[in-house]
Amino acid sequence: MLTNEAGEVTSHLQGMFTRTIRLLEAGMEPIYVFDGHPPDLKKKVLVKRYSKRANATEDLHQAIETGNKDDIEKFSKRMVKVTKQHNEDCKRLLRLMGVPVIEAPSEAEAQCAALCKSGKVYAVASEDMDSLTFGAPRFLRHLMGPGSRKVPVLEFEVGKVLEELNLTMDQFIDLCILSGCDYCESIRGIGGQTALKLIRQQGSIEHILQNINKERYPIPDDWPYEEARYLFKEPLVCTNIEQFEMKRSAPDDEGLITFLVTENGFNSDRVTKAIEKIKAAKNKSSQGQLESFSKSVANISIPIKTKATKSMLQFPKSMFNSKIFSPQDSICSRPKGFSSMAPLYLHFKHSMVFSRGVCYGI
């Protein structure tokens, strides 16, 4: 974790600053969307996450003793807490850079999906598959993955996903709820494969519950699947999108130097050079192309791994056709303290000129 002289963490600022400039230089127009108040149903999930974080210290010590690198990384991430101050720092930084910031009334993923549906942004880029469940027409994953890992950037179109699965959007939402989501626990014994089979056979959760073997698949008490479904179909979002300021402005040179150099100990020369990059990117007459940001790779069919939508975990390779792009080595890494960030939402023409902006939910 990077810190300033006062011992305050600055990793989030370094990561946000670097990768946002990277987006700008690629010809994209970023718009960052921050989470508002979580739905009541999600609060139980958040309590569990806090509990996992509390237990992670002991687990991390054990992983270090055994030298298990995967467990060390996993439990280290669980110990990271993104605070309200971190978010406020990032908002201030982005505004000083001249990059639009939107504060969602509730879930950032839902607000960004609404922006994408309205045509204000072209695609949603995120690590959270809930973006598809909220109905984002186009979804990118691994766009901001560490370049050192050379993880391909994946692009999905919800229409093609539904076509490949042979499901309606309502059935897809039920599939995601059955497989496990942020709003209610899953049914023990039902994973992605079984959930898909049941949805195809029965058509909806209601019919599944009427016909399922409850001894084999015990239904949780007071299972709020209807409320979860409603949150995905009718999320709390701002529908008056015209009120949002979505155009980039000129960077505040003095403000950036004061905030990054004076207050947070960044190198003055590096910040000055970075500001020049921001200005140069804004003055470009032609937009960058997707190939300038990620190297194109042949289209193939792949299974989707997911955090919130666990139903994708074990799907056969033939279920999804996705376009894949290999990120260049120079793509910046996600700041260590932000592995659980909500999505980066993008605005660009696929394989063509980036003529619209990028929207990042946090």
C-alpha cells in the first residue's frame, strides 16, 4: 500500500490517476459513477463481508506460514476496506482532472446499466457480472486487469447471451438469483448447471419451487427472491439522465498539484507531466481505436466466471460467444485497495472509433 508522509494510504489515488490517464490517451471519455445507499436486502450480504474480513487476519497468517500464494492474495484482499474517505478522495481527484463524476442514488452498476440502455454510454466495463443482470446491453470484463497477467478483455452482448442460453431476460434474472446474488442466499445444492436446467424445465422460480425436491434442495426460510428480482428489474436509478454533466472539462492544474503533491506527497515532476498528458488527450482531434487499447484476438466461445452471477461458473464453452481482446502490457493495474470496486462503464465504438465516453461505477 502506498502512503504519504502522514501514513495515509494513497494507493487508490495513484491507481485512479494512472489508469484514468490511460483511458484518456486511448481516446475514451471516462464517466465515473459512485455507489449510493445499498438496498436493504444487500445489507445482510455486507454484514457477511465484514465478518469475512474480520476472520481474514488469522487465515492470512496461516497462508503465510504455509506459503500458499493464492490464499495469501485471497485473504489479503478480504482485509482491505475501502472507506468513505477513499471514495471522496477519488471524486475530488477526478473532478480536478476534469473527468465527470456521477453519484448514483443506490447501486452504481444499476445506474451505469441505465446510462448504457439510454445510449449515453456504449458499454459497461466491470468485474461484476451483475451488470448483465441489470440489463446492460454491452458488458466488458478485465478491461483494467493488470497488464502483467495478460488477461484477455471480454466483451458480451446481453442479447447474444440470452440467445445462446435460449432464455428471456426474466428467466435470465431468475437464473442469476438461483445461482447466488447480492440480494439473497442461494438454495443449497443448486449451482449454475442445475439452475440453468431447472429454469429451462420450469421457466421461473415460482414453478421450480412448486416442483422441486425440497428434501434434496432445502429452500431457505423467508427466501426473498421476489424482492431480489424486483431490484434487478426496477432498480433505484436516476432516470433524468440529462441532469448529469457528462462532458469532460479542462484539468485544474493548480488544484491537482495542491492535492497530489502538497497534500499527498506525489512527485511534482511526474504530476506535471501527467497533467500535460491529460491536456494532450483532450486536444486530440481524432479518437483512439479499440486496437490501440487492447490487441485484438480471434473470437472464441468461453465460459464466464462471475462473482455475483455464479450461474456462469460452470457453463459449457458453447453457451457464450464473446469477443476477446488481449490487453497491452502497459495497461495499469487496479489499485490494491480497490479490488472490489463496482464497474468501469465505457462509452465507445467497438473495433471502431471511440466516439463516446467511459463510465466507471464505484
